Amino acid sequence: MEKKSLLVDIDLCYGCFSCEVACKQEHGLAAGTNFITVHQVGPTRIGGKLTMDFVPMACKHCGKPSCMEACPEKAIHKRSDGIVLITEERCTGCQLCIEACPFGAPQFVTGKNIVQKCDLCVDRGARGQVPACVHHCPTEALIFGDPKILSERIQKRRADRVTRERRFGLKSG
């Protein structure tokens, strides 16, 4: 099965939060629960100019998920396509996976007494659709698919941007 990944081109994210809203609507998430969160970095002064970045953060669906290793109920598993899922029926809400995740991806859902996290919208994927966050991203800062192809695509985007900037003198450096 082809590996699947969500990659972020932070050069294109301008902090509209469409990904957060789309995810909350897709999964019916309550206030305070987010499977993707946009973090603001800055403003900072670089070369005499103010700059600010926005970085969407979601579950990384790690190669060796620490959340999966920490789960005593074996409620977390990794599919052959790389997507890490939680089997809610097996989750006891112990929250050890939350402590183990360095990215803060797993979220405790108080009303259900279980842990949930980004599942890369596997239901949408089964219908041939991309995750809701990707679908609603107006700048295509979020892209989904084979990680090798996506990485090459982002590198090409950046190289094209640098070429344009140099050609038109849009940025220094």
C-alpha cells in the first residue's frame, strides 16, 4: 500500500485557520479539542524587517509512534500506509499516549473518556478524497499523498519561488 503523509509548506500558510475549522467540522469536535492547530511564530525582526510565520501542526503519523508504544491497551496501531489510528473501543482513557507524544497530537475527550487524534480523515480517503484540512486550505500550504512525491513538490515550489524572487528582485539574500 502506498504511504500517505500530510506535509506543510509554511511559506504558503498565512494563518487563515481554515484547516482548524474544517477539521473541527469534519470530526464534530468540541471547543478545546483540535486535531490540527495553527501556531503563530513571531513577529520577529529579520534583516530590519518584521516577519511572521504560521505553522499548522497535526499528528505526524510517526515512523515509530511513541504514542503507540506507550498504550497499554494496544488501542493505537499503524496501518501499512503509515496512518496511525486509535481504536476507540479499546481506549480506556489512561492518557499515557498523550504524555508520550512529543507533538501533543492525542487529545483527551472528556465526554467520551477516550483519546482521539488526527486520522488523516480516513473516511474521506476511503471515498477518494483528501483530508478536510487539505481540501479547505486556500493556498495549498497543506498537501497530502506519497511523502517522497510531496517532499519533491515542496522543494520544487521553493526553488521556483527563489528563482522568481531573484529575477524580480522581490527579496534580498
